[in-house]
Amino acid sequence: MRYTDTLDRYAPYALAALRIAAALTFILHGTQKLFGFPAPPGGGLPPDFSLFWFGAILEFAGGFLILIGLFTRPVAFLLAGEMAVAYWMFHAPRNLYPALNGGDASILYCFVFLLLVFSGPGAWSIDGARAKAAPRLA
């Protein structure tokens, strides 16, 4: 048996670990803007119904759905778009280089979520459990 066969067997679990870790850290961005936890943003909490407030709602609720693996593909598509918008609207105008404009996390989240759009949630997800429980049509 080749080592790649062994690694391939664990790919759904590695993908799930990536999904869960990304979701947990992404949720924190939402809780920071909505509730001031673990610390409020530098400029304070965003006003209700502002662009930052809607972003926080997406980060909190979308992050939770990604965490549990429910509606993973459409939610990941929405969040990848949110991160692309965040990068180009707020980070890129500051500086060309992500390390200097603070946008490296936005880029990474965008591509992690884009990966989930095409790969699905991996193991340990409600989407996976629902797919197993659904009747198969021949």
C-alpha cells in the first residue's frame, strides 16, 4: 500500500478539521463586532444595520453553520464572497501587500471557504449525515 492511499483515507477528516478550525476562528470575528468578545474592535462596536454589522452577522451565523457543517456549500460561497469584498474594499486600498494592509486573514478565509464550496464539508457534518439518511433513487 502506498502512503498516499493511507493519507487519502484520512482526507475527509483533515478537511473537517480545517472546516471546524476556520469556523471557530471566524465566529470570533463576529462575536468581537457584535458582543465585544473577546475584546471590542478598536473603533468600538459597529452601529446596527451598518456594513460592519451585517458582516458581523454573516461571520457569526455563517461561521456557526460552517462549524456544524449545515448548508456548507452555499454558506461557504457567501462567506468567500464576503471576504473578497472585505479585502478589496477595506484592505487593498491601504497597501498593495497583504502583510502590510492587514488583509492576509481575509485572503486565507476567502480561499478556505472557496475550497469548501467545491469539496463539501468533509467528515463530521450535518450535511454528511443528511446525505447518508436521504433515500437513494436508482
